Amino acid sequence: MKWLETVAVAFAMFSAIPVPQPVWNKQNMRYVMCAFPFIGAVIAACWCAVAWVCVQLGVSDVLRAALLCAVPVVLTGGIHLDGYADVADARASHAPMERKHEILKDPNCGAFALIRTAVYLLVYAGFCAEWRADWYGYCGAAASFFLSRCLSGWAVAGFPLAKNTGLAHTFAQSSDRTTVRIILTVLFMAVSAALAVFFGVRGLFAVAAALLVFARYYVVAKKEFGGITGDLAGWFLQRCELAMLAAVVLGQLGRNLQWF
């Protein structure tokens, strides 16, 4: 069935999870971005399972943080973190737009890529250590993987592209862009509404963080690169997951301090 092939294409491209390898064609690539959030759902399930096991075993916060930090990297094969590193190098160069695109294509890893990726992982692990295993914590963290991919897929179908080649261009040109945007908007709003219903204002912290990072994504992509690329999509996804986890932790800390 075509929808199964579509899901398989999405998982084969954007995850390290073993799936059948269908031949790409116009039919099974048309709605690939709609399947993208469900990779996030699988990552969310694994992340929460690891967190639950750690709590049950009583492992230290440091070990739990390290394991939780590793889960999305292992399950995606680091594809998005690679984009984050490339963009970190390009932006740190403060070079003209053309030179930034050359840096994105350079297979070598620069000093700024290493430094900023290391800082990113440290900060993410820090928030994982501060995260608490309550119902709000599990749901908020899980939503970060799903909603970030809703927005990332929406951007591929809706934002201007920086060039006429590359991964982002391939998926954008193969997509039914209007339908993809509608489906991803519905998915994003449904999960956001569920968070608001179950957790009130706290439930919207992560949603607000995601939208702020999304707006920043558009500005940086348009101003510094002339549009989005596959690397920029990875850069956004990593930043969005981090911001959403930070917002969840803030919601937990605020509740503990009776701020709301």
C-alpha cells in the first residue's frame, strides 16, 4: 500500500530504525512530510521508556541524563545533529551567503561545529537531569519530538528554498505542499490542544517555545541563507527539541515554586 511505502520512505530517510527500503517515486514521496512527525512519536516512546526504566532502577540523574540525551541521536543516526553542526560552522563564519553555502557542503567538521555541538549536548543533558518523571514531564518531553517534526515538515512545504538541489528541495518538489501544510497544521494543533486541556498554561509552554524557535528559523534561513536547506532543517529541529524540553523543565520548576 502506498501509505506504508510513504511511512517507510520517511523512516528510511530520517531515522536509523530498520525498515523496508521502497523505491522512491512521486506517489510514495507525495506525503512523506506528513509521516515525519510519527518518527518523532517513536522517538518519544523510546525516550519515555528509557526515562521510566531509569526511574524504576533508581539510577543517578547524571546517568539518566546521558542516556536520554543519546536516545534521539541513536534513533535518528545523528542526521539532524549533523545539520546542526554544519549550520553552526556556517553561521560562525559570518561570511557572505555564497560562502556559507559552501561551508554547508564541506564534508569536513570545523572547530565551531565541534564546540557548539558539544555545548548543545551538554545543555540538553543538563535539562534531562533537571527533568522530573511526572505525567506533565513525560507528555511535554514526548510532544517535543512530535511537534518539532510537524513544524519542520511544514517549513519544507511552506518556506522558500535556498537552492534548487539538495534534500529539502527533493522533498519539497515531490510533495503536495498545500495538503502537507494542512495535515501538519492539524496534527500540531491537536497535540497542542491536548497539552492545554490536560495541563493548562503549563501545557502551552513547550508549544510557545516551539513557535518562537520556528519564527527564528524563518528569519535566519531567509536572511543568512536565502531560504531553507536540509542542514538548516536539522539545525531547526535540534534547537526546537532543546527549547521545548527547557520549557517543560521551566513548567516543572514553576509548579514546584508555586508560580502558577
